[in-house]
Amino acid sequence: MIKYFKKISENKYFKFFTNLYVITSLLFLFWMLFMDTNSMIFHKELNNEIRDLTEQRNKLKIEIEKDKKLIKDLNDIDNYEKFARENFYMKKDDEEIYIIEYKDTIKN
């Protein structure tokens, strides 16, 4: 048993990793990477959230531009009437509306 311990203690890796400074540095590194409130894991989650929010912001900007264009188009009374007829099935008093649905467009 003593021979075995002596053999291990002469190993260069054992000497390196049993050094007090190395042990302290490894513990500090482990603490900062995983255990601290500002850990790398927390930063990775925040970066993912920032990326998702940026993508959502870009999608919403595109949607805002579409809505601005729609509002601009709806200022004309003819476009306004066309929009109401197509999207809300509105009609004039003397008209009838027939909605034709095909089998491939019906959602179950």
C-alpha cells in the first residue's frame, strides 16, 4: 500500500493536481462557470432569450409595415368596402352572398 501511494505521488500529474494553487484555481473556475449567479449557463440562457426576442421584434416590425400599408389602402372608400366584403362577408341590402367551400379547403 505504501509502495502504491509512493508510486502515485511521484507521478507528474498527481503533483500538478495536488498543488494548492491548481486546486484553488480549479474550484474557482468551477464556481464561476456553473455555481455563480452570473454563470455561463445563465448567460447562455439570456443570450438565447435575447436572440428569440430579436427575432420576434423583426417579425413584428414586418407585421407593422403590412398593417401600415393596409391602413393606407383602407383610406380609399372602394378598398375599404372591398376589405369588408372579403374578410367579414358584409353585403349591401339588395345583395345575397354565397360562400363556396371546396373539399380540400375545409378544415376538420
